Amino acid sequence: MLFKNKKNSKTYDKENQIPVLRCSICTGEQVAGFKDKTTGKFNDVTLIRTDADLKQFMKEYGVEKITKEY
């Protein structure tokens, strides 16, 4: 076989970052990303519009549990 299917799994620093879903109270906008445990800095990855978007994010990064921040 000449070409193999690449997995779309992406990684993050599991020791220093936690997955977070940042939600806006005013607009309802949701952004998925990772928050640094030591500095508290949030790195946004993708905009979440539907439950399918959230499931895709969790599948890509191998996240089983995600917390919400407002």
C-alpha cells in the first residue's frame, strides 16, 4: 500500500494543560481550548457551534472530560 490513512488525533501537554470550554454569558459563544495550569493562560483551538463540533474536538484530542468556564 503506497499511502496510509493518517489519524487526525492531535496532542496537548496533559501534565501542564487542561481542556476547557470557555462560554460567554452574553452571546452564548463557546470556544474549546486548553488552559495552562500554572499561568492560567487560555489557548483557544476551535469555535464550538453545535454538539457535533464539541464531540469532534474531544475525539481529535482524546479528551474524555471537559470543564466549562464563564
